[in-house]
Amino acid sequence: MRIKLNVKYLCAFAIVFVIEAIIAVFIHDDFIRPYVGDILVVVLIYCFIKAFVRYGIKYLPLHIFIFALLVEIGQYYNLAELLGLSDYRIARIIIGSTFDMKDIACYFVGCAGLFMFENIKRHFNRLTACKVKKEEN
């Protein structure tokens, strides 16, 4: 089985990853790091999945939101500590260590944006297909 990458989404993933890394390392404010970073993390996951999954996943932004919500619930119950990973910095970064309802709101905003992006893209693709079909006739 051969995997065919979607280069556009892979490039988008790389760009968003670099932005997230810059935010994590260099920005220590009260807006960009906590809010924009959380909005972008769902975009990062979306781009990663779309880079490798060729077929459309119905309601992908919803699935990503549910995943992010589960991660946040894991933070509420101190999942890193329960798994014995609290001494590993990378595990604390990936799993997270602090529950915050504002994070859930940011994930929702990011996923709502992705849902709108998918609908606009789907609409544009339909218009393009209709235009091509008219030109063929």
C-alpha cells in the first residue's frame, strides 16, 4: 500500500508547526500564547490528518474538537500524573497539565473556523465543477 501525501496540507502543517513552536518558545504574553496557540493547535492537527488521509472525513473538525475536549478532560483528571509521565517534560507538553475552560472555547473557535473553511472549499469546488461542465458543453 502506497501513501500519497497531499503536499499542500503537509506544507500548511509545517508552517503552522513552526508558528506554534515560535509561540511556545518566544512569546510569553496573555493573549497570543494562551488563545491563538490553542486555536492553531486544532488547525495543526487538521492539516496533519489532511496531509495523509486522501479521502474526506465527514465532520473532521468535529472529530478534532472531540479529541481536543478529551485531552482537556485528561488534564482535568491529571492524566500525565495518572500515567506516571509527570516527570517527563515532553509528555506534560503534549498531554498538558492544566485544565482550562478557555482552552475548550479556543478549540471550539479553531474547529468552527475549520468547519467554515471546509464548507467554503466544498462550495468553491462545486462552482468550479459546474463551470468546467458548462465549458465542456
